[in-house]
Amino acid sequence: LGRSLYYNLSCASCHNPETGGTDNLPFSIGVHNQPSETSTLTTFNAIFHTVFSWDGKATTPEEMVSLHFKDPVKMQADTLDVLIDVLAQDKELMDLFAQTYPETGVTEDTLVEALVEYLKTLITPNSPFDRYLKGDEDAIGRDAKKGYDLFKKYSCATCHSGVPVGGLSLEYVGTANEFFINREELILEDMGHYKVTGNPIDIHRFKVPGLRNIELTYPYFHNSVTDNLRIAVSAMAYHQRGRKLSEKEKDKIIAFLKTLTGEHPDLEQSTQQTPE
């Protein structure tokens, strides 16, 4: 049922499992060809996250799904009642709801629950790095191991941590060097969590994205500033840690990041990888 909803509601238009759970576009296109306000975050492994959306507007997958359902740009509906009326016209889908939820059928709660259940299947285990952590020393190469050492040395793992290697906190961007160079061109989306709270302390605090499958989930940053992983790594080191990485350091960190690409039946169909 959840999978049927994912595709019937066109979630896969922006969160395509065949392209890493994203669409690889600078900004996704809404129902009336309106561009979205930020880059699309992947749905792969999102079930392990505790912060959702770049501005951190949700803290559970259920809350995030509900907000998406009510987004007029993404779903052409500002209430779930409107969405349910549309779905009610699909007999096959209604039969699935009746089989899965015989007592209630389709409601706001069952709609959200069913989709979240499908999100739980969008995980990508058994990456080379997973196998390495389990004791397989040959699962990743020498450069990747050195890249992992650099990842820890430069404290990248402070924020990019846990099972999803990120997705667990809101952090300030530009802690070492200013990220927003031309402040006259700032828009509301550049204000981060401030958009949610209105509290000045939250200006430029953004969700830390998970790094699993990062080679597939370009473009990078909330404003899609680059689709080049090398540039993204260099920018993070400079703006967050005040470091200018050597080319060899970038090579090693990228080698490590590529070991975070895991396995999923849909993901195996993808041949696209980020430019370097």
C-alpha cells in the first residue's frame, strides 16, 4: 500500500529510488511547474533521521509526510481531505486501504502510516564501509581508509554521525568562514531553521544531511550550489573547519565517501554518479 501511494502520489518524481532517492535537479518542479525552494533531500535511509527538511520543520517521518501531503506546491492540496477525495477515485488503491485497514479505510492517520511503512523499506545496507566496520578489512581500499581517518581527524563525524551518517541535528553553516558571501542576495530559505522558529539564534542553522549514497544524491547544499562532490568536500572543509584541503586529501575523503553507497533493488538500476 505504501509503495502504491509513493508512486501514485508522484513522490518518486522528486524522490526517485532509481537515482538515489532524489531527482538530481537543482530545484524540483511542483504540480504547476513551480520550482521548489531548496534542493531535494533523499528518502533513502531517511527513516533513521531525527531531523527532516533543510529547515528542520519536522522531527519525525510521520510529521514530515503529513507536511508534504499538505504542501500546495508539491501536492496541489493544502488539506489532507482534498488529497483523500482524489485518492478515493482510485478503486484499486481504495481496495488496498480496505484490506490493510478494514476498520477505518483511508484516513489522515492511515495515509501517513502506510507511506511511512514504505519509507522503512528504503534503506541501503551492506555498503563497503558497513562491511569494513564488521571486520572485512578488504571491503574498502587504502585511500578510503585514509579518507576515513581524515574524516575523523577534521571532526566531520561530529555532525555526520550515526547510522545515516548525518540527519540527526541542525547545525550552523559557515562556522569557520562565511558561507553566504553576498548577504544582499539572501532569501528566506537561506535563513535555515529561523524560517520555522522566527528566533534569531536559528539563523543559518540547517539540517545536517545524511552521507549514505552521497555520490548519487547531488546537487549539494540547500541551495544546490554544486553538483560536484569534490567542490562540496572542499567547501565543507573550508566553511565549517577553516581548512583548505590538498588535492590528495580530497581524493582520499571522496574515496571514503563512495564506500557509503549501499544496496537496494531500485538503487541498483542507477548508473549515474556525481561529477568529480
